Amino acid sequence: MESFSVYMKFFIGLLAIVNPVGSIPIFLDACRDMNDSERKRTARMVFFTVLGVLLAVLVSGELILNFFGITINSFRVAGGILLFIMAFSMLHAKVSSTKQTREEAQDLENKDSVAIVPLGVPLLAGPGAISTVILYSQQYHDPADYLILGCIIFAVAFTAWLCLRISNRVRDVMGQTGINIITRIMGLIMAAIGVEIIATGLKGLFPHLFA
């Protein structure tokens, strides 16, 4: 039961961080000169980019930490701070600069294909999503657990694809105000997750202070 709770927290947290609904206006702006089939192809390429990047991080996260000599508790604190910074921007219905800088937004004007960069990375599979996958992957060592985490990543990537695939309808139904509300709710969830991850990391780094 405890594992199920962790899996659900991972799914909800990763979905909040990826925030496909909040990315719809950027996707539509990037694809404004495309026809319907080109938009579908771009959404499909975004799906494969997000899925590939996050699965790669899932299987190589421990190697990355060991290569740089970073302890999991130090990474928890850094990752939690990053999530909190991103959440603060989302609470104001804005895209955090950790996901997309002003230069990257302007660069959309000059790219023939934007599915991989910046839509796939770093807009959806950005630093926050990558940090979250690494943090949760460190809790397990059984191949079955990694398979479940991989399925959750697939579900999140599929949800992102679905939102982008029907982005015009979502925008028409929800409007910018509705999208902003969803973004703020996701930001609140992300802030809570960030605080919890920071607290867990601090307990691991300074056990005597929390005894």
C-alpha cells in the first residue's frame, strides 16, 4: 500500500511539473503557421521526446549522481528548491525561466522544427521533471519497480500528447483563464511536493537536528 501511495505521488507530481495544459498556449503559438497534420506530427514528436528523455534519466539517474559524487539527500534539497521556484512562477500563471528563457521563447520564431527543442526539452521534460524522476528512481532497485515507474512516465507523456493533440479544443473550452487556473493548481501541488522533498533531504543531511 505504501508503494502504491509513492507511485501515485510520483504520477501526480510529475504530471504537475510537466503541466501539459499550461503548455498549450506555447504549443499553439509555436505551431501557428502549421496545418493540422503538421501540428499532429509535432505533438507526436513531443511525445517521443518527453518519453525518451525521462526514460533515459530513469535508468541512468544513479550513474549521474555517482559520476558527480552527489549524495541523494543533497540532490533532494537542490531538486526541492528547483521545484519550489518553478511552482512560484506557476502560481502566478507564468512559465518559469527554468523551463523556458526569454531567448528560447524568441527562438521559436526561427525554428523550422520545435518539437524536440524547446517544446519537448526543456518545456515539458525540463529540469524539474528530470530531477523528480531521478529522486523517485533512487527509492527502488527492483526491476519491477522501475517498470512501474516507466509505465507512469509513459502515462504522463501520453497525457501531454493528448493535451497537445486536442489543444485547440482545450483552449476553446477552457480559455486562457481556465488554463491559468489549472496552472495555479498544479503550481500549488508542485510547491507542496518541493517542500516535502526539501524536508526529507534536510533530515538526511542533518539527522541530529531532527532527532
